[in-house]
Amino acid sequence: MAITSCVCYRCAGTQPQKTALHRTDFRHDHMTPATPYALSPAFEQILARQCGWVEPFSGPVLARLAAGVKKIADIYTGGREPCAAFADPALRASYAAYYLPCNAVKLFPVLRELERCRSVLGRGPRLRVLDLGCGPGTLIAGLLDFCMQHGKKAALELDITAIDRDGGNCSSARELIQAYCAAAPEAPAVTAVHILTGDVHRLAMSAESGFDLIMAGNLVNELSADRHAAISRRIRALLKPDGIVIILDPGTHQSFKNLLQFRQELLGAQEIHLLAPCLQPGSCPLQHCPDAWCHEKLCWSPPGLVRLIDERTGFTKHKGVKFSYLVATRGASPARPCEGDKLWRVVSYVIRNKGEERLYVCNGRERRLLRRLARITSAASADFSVSERGDSVTVTGAEPRNGFFDIGPDAVFRKSSCQALPGTLAAHLNQPC
Ligand SMILES: C[S@@+](CC[C@H](N)C(=O)[O-])C[C@H]1O[C@@H](n2cnc3c(N)ncnc32)[C@H](O)[C@@H]1O
């Protein structure tokens, strides 16, 4: 089915469209390869429709959505009970227009890295997925969109369970999944959808009905620390052996501290092991750091509606979305070959000073500041300048100096791809690529 409307939801009609958009044609003329992460037009159009943004476009609708977005931000930053953000249908529409796409896209780089090193989406025809605190269906829709964009239809059937304590959100999630499946037949088949209204603490299922993938987006941030142990136990009980759990959180300093506490509970029982962002087991080098915390900033090609709301609110999500995350698996402890010591993750942006560039890397046990002088032209470390927060990189031959490690002419600093990682991350995970 072709979408016959000529409206481009990525630029919201601010750029002329030559042709009608076809559903599968999601690489717009003005979408550059430098911003690889984007929701598909099918997804954007569904969201636009769900939040009342239909032709003819109207300023008052946009003003209402923007006001709602501000209100939601105030609720979260003002420490008010977050339930208030979802009780009002108008605020739910604003969430769908703005926060939903901003959160859904955060799943993409996490799944992409996971897929490169340990396929979770190709492990069998039927993937059982659980979304905790699903909200209006954010991560389920993100997962469907990722699978569609990566041609996973043939390989995959999804059996979806999602839970949220807000009944309105549960209805929105159900509608979104239905609308997505109807509008995007290239997406993997959804063979079952169970949307449960209730508290995640009460989620009771036997381990036999375990899940291949458990996700929780911006939920841990809302859980008080005294509930971490119970939720962690529940996740462990519900995860299949070798299953994967993905936790995404807002990426603020405060939410990171909370996430670390949760991580401690989740990993405490020894049967769950971290896969990302940490590449080595250990206690987080940033746990007591007063001015730094582990987070990503994802550059993306946002929907036009997000841009327009940013214009009205002064928010900046169109420039990038922040998040902290963890990916863990249940199973035997992965082997840790010594080559793993070469593998690091970039945890800052490139800091450019006169005559040099610096950045931080971390492997989960140790954080290091690296420096590369501008006069170093070695191809082996050319990736230094173009590294981004979240990249995994192999580093060898960095010389310790006073307070930093120097990437000299003989050092290697290379962005990792699966092929470039024999014996490192792929071996950690006990899986051939
Ligand atoms: C910030 S929203 C995130 C929604 C969605 N996962 C996302 O990333 O956009 C947090 C959601 O968690 C739900 N929630 C919070 N605590 C919960 C609990 N104890 N049990 C079930 N749902 C909960 C809220 O109702 C809300 O929908």
C-alpha cells in the first residue's frame, strides 16, 4: 500500500516533496547518511495521526501538543508523581508526538550493536518479548520499526507481552501496535499481543513461559531503590536462559545513579551478566564521580513534529537524545580472553584543543583519558577524530603520560566492527559472528 499523501513527516512539509512517499521509501532526499538513525515514515505517520496531527495542519494543534510536552517535562523535572503525565488524554497525545519517537529511536543503536555481536532477533522464528512499563507502546513500536528497517520479516514472529500501571497507556499501546502492523506489512508478524494493566511488581509468570527479550524504557528511573531487588528477581525469573534484557533510562546524572543501584541488584545473583555498555565486568569507574556519568547522546534524523515542538518549546531533542542503558544476559559467565583488554567504549565527545584532541574511553573497569596530537597522521588512529560517544574501539600501544594516555604514531585506535573483533567482544560473548 503506498502512502498517497505528499506530506513529509520528517520535515513536516518545510521542504518541497517531489513525489508521493512510499511506505518503504524511508530515505528522504534530505536525510543524510551522517544521521543514520530515523524512524520509518510509516511509524511517523501513525504517530502523527494518533496525536491528532492530520491534514490540514493546524497551528492550534501544534500549540496544544507543545504545551503538553512542556507540562510533561515540568511534571518529571518538578518531582511530581509521574502518573499525572498520563492521566490526561491531551498529555498522552503530547507524549506520543514527542517523547515516544525520542525514546523509541534509542533502542536502535543498542539493538544494532547487539545484533552485530550476538544475534537476538535471528535466534528463532518466534521471539517472546516483554516490555515493562510500556507506556504508549514506545519500545515495542521501536522494536517493530528496527526489525522492519533491517528486513527481519522473514526470520521473525513476535509474541509480545507489555505491562503498564496506566490503563490509558495500555490502550494507546494496543492501538499503536495494531496501527503499526496494519500500516507496515514488511514488519515482522506479530502473532500474539498481551497488554496487561497493572504494577510490574505483581507480574507473575512461571519461568517456563520465559522471554527471549525483556525491555524496560524509562521505568527504572521511576522505581524507588527499595523496589529494585524485587524487580530484578522478577526479571531473572522471567528471562529465558541466554535471554537478553535491555534497560534504557533518561541519561541524567540522577537517573544514572539509580540505574547503577538497579544494575547491582540485577547482577548480584551472578546468573546475569552485563554485555553493554561495559565490556569488562567490574564496578563502574563513574559510580562515585561527582561530575561525570555514563550516557549516550544519539544523533538522529527526527520526525518533523519533534522539530516543530522543539521550535515552540526551546527544547533540543532534534539535536540528539540522551540516554543511559544496560544490556545483560542470563547464562554462563562469558569467557574473558586477554584481547578483551584492547576493547574500549568511547564515553565522551572529542574534546578539541589547539594542536590536540582528547577523549575518554571506558571498559567497564577503568576509564582513561586519551590524547592524540594533531600532527599524528597515522591511518591506524585516524578514527580518533571521528569517534562518537558509544562507539566501541580497539586501542593498542597508548603510552601512559601524566594523567592521560598518548596515542602516538605507532598506536592503534580503531572503531570496532564485528569483523575487526576476532577474539574480543565476539569471543567474550562465546559466539562466532
Ligand atoms: C516515562 S514512562 C516510559 C514509557 C515508555 N516505556 C517509554 O520509554 O516511552 C514510564 C512508564 O512506566 C509506567 N510505570 C511506572 N511505574 C510502574 C509500575 N510500578 N508498574 C507498571 N508500570 C509502571 C508508567 O505508567 C509509565 O507509562
